[in-house]
Amino acid sequence: MNRIYQILLVYLVCQVPVAAQQLPLFTQYRQNIGVINPAGLSSDFMVFDQNTTLGASIRRQWVGFENPPTTQLVQGSYVFDGDGVSLLSGGYLINDQTGPTGFTGVYGRFATIFSDDIYDHGIAVGFNVGVVQYRVNITDIEFLEADDILITEDQTKLFPDVGFGAFAYQRFSGGLLDDSQLYGGVSIPQLIGLDLTFKDNNDEFLTRRVQHFYGIVGLIKYLDDDKYIEPSVWAKYTFNASVNVDFNLRYKMARNFWIGAGGSTAGAAHVEAGILVGELPGSDNTFTIGYGFDYFFASFGPEAGTSHEFNIFYSF
């Protein structure tokens, strides 16, 4: 699931389809659940019962490469508590650039939550609907041979996009899972697979956008004094690529501070930390700042360097 292969193949391809990891990765993936799964509920809703969340994220991946993958994200969500059936709405703006290729998308997300008490349990089914601009900066590509491709102008394409997700959660009292909350979901964030053909009067080439399949499962175990531990797993799969799995363990060790660590089957390890300002007398609002750091330990292939991710969220 390594997007550097997409870059290398685009550099070399002429009239040949390309299939590779095309969606952004996240270290603090629970903070960006709405992008991964349209039906996913935010951590602030599940832990603090806050139904409105606004946030922004920025990620710079593989620091040390020239023109590495960078992602900027602005998002928001709102949960309406209904009678038996509740609604989740929101949206996000995302911009991602990897070398000469990139995309910018605007999405709305909508989900129905089936529950008689949404703060205790529920099953959600949702969609995201958006418009995405794909682009290739031809002038930034250096080919092995001067005549590998004859296109000389930068290219852009505009396409609709649709994603689907399902998400379930349950609080427990008594038994082995006493005072804990289990959650999980599956999603296909881009249902429409497209062959994006870029051409001018001289030549053409194409890159193929393929579906990605995601699964997330986690457990929040509440402790004394507003502390909790949260192990979670994020599995990712796309055609013609190996399954990639991220493991993470977060520990909210004090009222306003958490730390976390994990790794992935791709040979990466990460740590995270954050501060939470809120839960003051007379206020249920929270302002959260988080930071994630990745390091790649694979013993083969190109050195992938480090990645840095910052998140800011406000919930009420």
C-alpha cells in the first residue's frame, strides 16, 4: 500500500493503466474516521457525547523525499438525535499532492443511525458524495527517454465520487467488557472506479483509480478519573496489493492528555500524543490538538523517511 509505486509508474507509463495506493494515509486515523468511513462516529461523540465536531489536519509523508505526499483536510460532522432513527451529516474538503500527481475533493456525508439510545449503542449506514479534481503536472515529470511520452501540457480531470460505509458500536455494563465500548466498521470510500485518460493533440496516457476496502475495529476501556485505553486496528486492501494493517494503542493518562503508539505490517512504527482542553465547569466543549509521527523500518525497498501529522479539533 505504498504510493511511491504510483509515482514511479506514472513516470514511466504511456498508454498503460496504473493501479496503486491512491488514497491518503493517516497516523491518527480515529480522528479522521469520517474520511475513512462515511458512517463512522467521531471519538468525541463516543467518549464525551458531543454531537458536533469541527477539525483540520495536515500530514507530510516520507520527509526526505523530494516533493513527498502531503495532505490537507478540513472537516465537520453533526449528529441529530431522533426517535429510533437518528441522522449523521457533515462534510470535508481534502487536498492531496504526491509529486506531479494530486487531487482535490469536496464531499458531503450522510448517514442513518438505527438506535433507541445513540449515546449507548447503534448501527449506522452512510454515504459520502463529492466532486474530485485529478491533476498531473506533466512539466514536473522527468522521463527516462525524451520520447517516452509526447504530452507536453499539464492535465486535469473532474469526476463525481461516491463512498459507502457501515459502522456499529455498543457500550457494555457487567461481564468481561464491563465499562467499555466496542466499535467497528467497514467501508469503500470510493465506489466508482475510473480510468482517467489524459491526452492532448500529440499523445495520451491513463492512470486507473481503483476501489479501496477498509475495516476498523476498536475497544475503549474506561478507567478511573476520566482515563481510558483504546486499542484499535485499521485494515486496508486494494486489488493487486497486499493487505495492510495498522495497529494502535492509545492511553488517555490524565484528564487532558493522551499518548499512543503502534505499527503496521508495511514496516512502519508510529507514536502520537495530544492535549485536550475542555470539560471545564459549566462547559461541555473540548478543544483538541494532536500530533503523530511515523518511521519506516522496512529492510528492503527505498528508504521512506519519516511522516508528521497535526490535527486540531473543536467539539461541542
